[in-house]
Amino acid sequence: IRLMTSIVIITFAAAILAAGPVLAEEGKKDWQPPPPMPDEWDWIQLTSGEWLKGEIIAMYDENLEFDSDELDELTLDWGDIREVRSGGTMQISFLDDVIATGKLFVDEDSVRVMGAADQTFPRSSVLTITAGAPKERNYWAGKITLGANLREGNTEQVEFSTQASFKRRTPKNRVNFDYLGNFNRTFGEVAADNQRFDAGWNRYFSNRLFWTPVYGEYYRDPFQNIDSRWTLGMGAGYTLIDTNKIEWEITGGLAYQITQFDDVLEGESDSANTPTLVFGTAYDHELTKSIDFIFNYRIFIVNEESGTYTHHLLTGLEFELTNLLDFDITFVWDRIQDPRELSDGTFPEQDDFRLTFGLGINL
């Protein structure tokens, strides 16, 4: 009897010892932030099991922007996220034009929105997420980049460059306003004066396909013999690549363009109107945690009187210095295939190139 008792005790003790690490491991895997939903922070669990604490900014094109106090701003692929628990109110857009507002709980299969009503949706139906209650200030983000060059002595030169970009994003819409300007005065004479302002409205059908009901552009550069050029049109676009490192979209559409020339031959019209085909692409590649490469290109196919075709290329590197401050290197190439002849019988150069350096402020 004693022998049997000893065997039972030893077997039971061995089972407990063997189960201990397993239970501990399961407990580690099953750890969750303590309920109820956190009031101050948003929580994200990656498919690796790691948890991140911070603030959700937005989710578009299956990329979730997340601000962590320790890791700064992150762009996470939606497929790399296992679970989301929001401490604040979110607006979530789903397929079939459904929009829900409330605190958010996302697991691997479903999305639960806890607002005026408690609603549950399939995770696969999520299109976009916007942080904050439906208040206008929560829809806006922007950046302003400023550069300057001042010289005195043998060369008297004043040069300013400005680049600004503002976006208003809601679950179904994106409106953008962009400005690019350059001014140079050397020995009292204007050596450069070009301004470009464009705006557009994108309406999303899905997480990749969108149409642009309206977009417009104003451009001025007297040194290219353009006193003013106005373009108004509509089009559509598609996101070709959308990962946590690379975003690449293409666009196309129809427009109408009106150009006022600065200087023309005597007796010739100083304006030209033309229907326009427009094609463009925008590419953004996060090379490292603090360095981004950008490439934006747009071409306008017009009649010969308006230049046959014109294009605008903007590319460069953005170096993140702090959460609010970047150092930007930008290269710009503007081309008019057939510039209008000047009153003295000469022609402006087809190409203009600019390389600028500036400090960018994220708003």
C-alpha cells in the first residue's frame, strides 16, 4: 500500500511540474490588456503577439497610421495587425457605404463598434478608419516646407521656396490642396517667379479604386511665357501597391485648359484653349524609419497651340528630424514641348529644373 501511495504521489507531482511551464506559456500567449477598454490609449496587437500603446491616426489603403510615444509615428500593414482596441472614438467606413462611429474592437475575424448602438461587422468589409468624433478639426493634416537663400556682397541675391500640402480625410473622401512656389531676385532683377497650386477631391469606391469628381490646377511662370494657366477636369485612380513600406497609385482623366501667355508676336493671340488628357502617378517609399522617397509625376496632353504636351515632376527625399520637423531635398522638372514664341522671335527653354532644400513642419 505504501508503495502504491508513493507511486501515485510521485506521478501527480510530475504531472503538476510538467504542466506548469505549459500553463505559464499559455498564460503568456493569452495575455490581454485588462478590461474595460482603455480610456486614454489605443492598443494594437501585431500578428507576432507584440502589443503597441499609442494613438490611432487613420487607416487608408490597408495602411494604419499609429503614433507611439516610444516608437514615434508608424505605418502598419493592416494584414500585420491581429487586434485593435481603441480608447477613443473612431469613424469606420465599410463596404456598401456603411459608416459607424464609436470605440473600436477588432479581432482576426470581426469588427465591433461600440457607439450609440453596438454593431458588429466582418473584418474584411473595413475600408477606412478615421480617428476622432465627427469634428472638422479631426479631418485635417498638413505640412509646410520653407527654404531661403540670402546673399550680399559680390552677389546680391534673395531666394525663397515654399511647398505646402494639406489633406482633409473622411472615411469615404480625400480632398487635397498643394502649393509649390519659387521666387528669386538677383541684383534687383527677378530671376524666377513660378507658382503652382492644385486641388482635388477623391471619392473611394473600395480600398484601392477611387474616382475624382473634380480637380483643378493654377500655374504661373513668366520665364516659360506662362502668365497664367488654368486646368479643370475629372478622372479616376487606382492603387497599384499598398504595403507598410510602399504606396503607388496611378490616375487619369479628362480636363479643359486655358492659357494666358506673357509675351507673344505682334498680331497673335495671347491665349489658347484646349481639351486635355491627363495622366499621373504618385509613389512613396519608406526607405528607412526616418527617410522617405517620393516621386510624383503628371503629364498634360494638349493641342500644339498650348504646347503639345507639358509635364510636372516632383521627387526627393524627406528626412525625419523630429515628430514635427523634417529636412526635405526636392527636385522639380517642368517641361513644355512647344513653348510659345516671344515677341522678339526667340523661344523660352523647354525645360526648367530646380533643386531646393528646406525645413518641413508637420501640422
